[in-house]
Amino acid sequence: MKSPLKYSKWPIVLYGLGSLILFGLTLNSYYLSGGVITLERIFWLIVGVGTSMLAGWWIAIKFTGTIFHRQVDRPIEPSDLQILQTYWLNGETAAVFIGRLDHPGTYLFHIHGLNKRHDLLDAKALTFDQVSKYISSHKEHNEKSR
């Protein structure tokens, strides 16, 4: 089963396009100023483009990852949750209900692909709203995955 995390692609595209535009403008300015475009300059520009693209990927992975990307058609009522019962996050990722915290409206789930495989104590705390929008009792098939 795949990881439930989904990432925004805009940092990768934005940094990649920005890097390529900067690469082109820099080479163009060297050419227009009568400077010599050497292999060393091209090498360092390629290193700069690669570094900028890696920065975009790092931003996408670090700051835009989310496990809540599709609301389910038939969400479970949080009061009906049973301990150690398997539910479905986004209708497609297995999530075992561990229990409820003392803080009202906080539910613990062990999400397959996100938490450690054999450690049920490594769990993700979800709010009442997240459970009532993204957790279902049955696996759902969305049209995009077909």
C-alpha cells in the first residue's frame, strides 16, 4: 500500500521554471555584454539550476505534505469508532483506531504508510472535524485511481 502523503507540486515547478529562466537570462547577458561563455560558467549555472530545483523539492516535501487530500463519500460518525478497528483514511489508506485522548475531540489513528509498522503507540492525533470528513468505515474507490 502506498503512502497517504500527497505533496503540492507548485514549489517544484516554480523553482524549476525560475531556475531555467535565470539560466537563460544569465547566458544571454554574458553574450550581449561581449563576454565569453566558457564551459566553467555553464557548469556553475547548471549547478545553480540544480540547487534551486532541489530547494523546490525540499520545500515541497518539508512544508506541503498532507494526508488529508480527499473527503470521503460516507464518513464515519466519530462516536461510532471502535478501538483496534480498521478504518480508511481518504477512503483508500488503512487507519487503525487506537483510542480517544482526554482532550475532547482528539482521536488517535495508526495510519498505514505514515506511522511505524509494528508500533501501535506511534499514532497520529486527528480532530473531530478531520475524522468526520476523511475517515470512512469502508474502502472507497475514487474515479482518479481507476
